[in-house]
Amino acid sequence: MSKDQRVYFPGLNALRFFAALSVMIGHVELLKSQLGIPNNYSLFERINFGGLGVYFFFVLSGFLITYLLFVEKDRTGAIALKEFYFRRILRIWPLYYFIAILSLFVLPNFEIMHIPWLQQFFEQNFYWNLVLFFIMLPNLALSFMPALPHAGQLWSIGIEEQFYLAWPLLIKKAKNKMKLILGSIVVILLIKMVVLLLLKFEVVPTSEIVLGVKKAIAMSKFECMLIGGLGAYFLKYNTKRWLDIIYNKWVLILSITAIPFLSYFMSGFTNDIIHLVYALLFLVVIMNVCSNPTSFLKLENNVYNFLGKISYGLYMYHMMIVVLLAQLGSKYFNFQGEMFNFYLYSSTLLVTIIVAAASYYWFEKPFLKIKQKYTVVKSGSS
């Protein structure tokens, strides 16, 4: 790869869209249940559409960003930390804070946007939510309090920002990248295991604070991003032994079929471990889509590229759109049964795409243009 060659992985935009779509599907049923509308939440919770989509995002993010950091270090001999943090801020923070502001200060003023059982906690926890969301710790807010209406999805953004606060610095200092990745995975899993065992055997007395700590630790899926980073190492440094396994056609087929099987039949079983299996399966799919020239899984086209480009907006806006459309459909249009489901799913997808596209071109893109000034390794399509 030449010094100025752009890094581009075909098919990643499609994967981003499908991950966002999975989260949207799971949240439609969740929000229907919270609004008191007949729903299939118990089934969808069992399949865990929302969790699977978020785990996929974590692995994909870890793979791509770690690969770009490896390329930068190999090309320049260092990693420009200031430029990295500016890129993250310009890409992630504007929409993150926009959604937080809407959820805290704007949407609560409209009765149609109220979620009854959450609304009672809104004023009670307002200032805690304000502080934790402001300092990019929404995952702690969700761990210790009921979700902030329309902003519960921001917890995963907080997890990523916390991970990337340290990860580029560690890669910059590391002499052995493989040892860094494997060692980080082992350390994180050991910490989680010790904490969970202490709680399981009641070494620490159970309390609301302790349960909140447990939830916060369980939510911090740093290991998923590290597994993505492991794939980046295999690819960047052409670790043929592992690539041959990952690119094997039957390994890919097994991974694709195992994901829905595990999500349905293994629901509730070892929840603190099963996400690691998903992460490995997702990594196989990601690497075959974007870097295996012989893979049968081809997902590169203009439609997917567009949908993937706006996937951050799809993820961030969809919850408030679901609530609005569900309230309109049930209270004003009087849709019921299958007609209501068809209306809600189709209109949610369409309206969220329109809103996310408008946000991308009219709100996010000016920040992305500034972000280019801090780019060290060019990535994405030209």
C-alpha cells in the first residue's frame, strides 16, 4: 500500500445499515410495550435484535479504526493523537449532543412524545442525566437510572468514546500489537469475571449501587471492539494461518447460520459470555464481506453505500421517530393489529431514512468537512 493510498473496505456501509436496522427492529417492539400498545417484545427480546446490532457495531468499529491506526503508525512511524481525537469529536459529538439536548430540553414539552412509565423518572433524574450525558457517560446513566426517553441508545456511543480515549495511545506505545490486543482482552475479561463472581457469591452486599456497577461493567463491551482489532491485525499483517480459516467458505456459512440459531435458542444462557461468541462470528462476516475477494457475500452497491453513510443518523434518531409514529398511529389514525404493525415498521424506516439523510447533509457534513483537515490516513470511498 502506497503512502497516500486511500483505505477502503467494500461492503462495510451495507453492514452498518443492517446493524442499525437490527437495533431499530428491536426498539420498535420495546417502545410499543412501553407505550402500552400490543406488541411482540418478549419474542424480540429473546432474539435480542437491539443487542446484536450494537455488538456488531462494536466489532465493526474496532476492526476499522484499529486497522486505520495500524496503517497510520506504519506509514508515519507514529499516531497523531490530537488529530485522532479531533476526528472523533467532529464525527460523533455534534449529533450525540443534539440528540441529548432534544431529549432533555425539547421533546419533554410535547405530550405526544411522553413515554408514561419513563416520564415519572424524568424530572427526578434530570440533573444526573444532564451531567452524565454532558461528560459522555450515558452508559452510567442507563446503569443506575431508568433510560432517558429517546436517548437510551446513546449508551453505546459513550462506551465507544471511552474505549477510544485510551486505545490509540496504547497502540502508539505498543511494541507488540498482538500482545497488546490479546492482553487487553484477557485483562478486561478477568476484571469482569472477578466482579461478577464477587456479586454471585455475595461477597459484596447487594444494593442498588452494586447492581448499577454490575450493569455498567456488563454494558462495557470493550472486548467486542478488541476482537474487531484482532481481525484488523490479521488483515494488516497478513497472518495467513488465521486468514485462511476466516476466509474458508464453510466457516463463513457456519457463522451466518450460527448467529440466528444462538440468538433464539441460547437466549438468556450465559449472557455475560455469549456476546464473545457473537463478536467472533460477526468478525468472520465482516472480514469476508470487506476483504475476501473470493467471498460469495458481496454487499457493495450505491443503495447500501447511501444507507450506510447515514447509518449513524438512523441509529440516533429512530427512537424518537418510533414514539411519534406509534402515538399517531394508535391515538389519531386508530390503526390496529397487522395494519398498525405494517404502518409503524414501514413509516419508521422511511421517516428515519429521510431524517437521517437530512441530518447527514445539512447538519453533520459541515463538521465532516472540517474533520478532513485532521485526517492522516484517508479512508472510505473518494
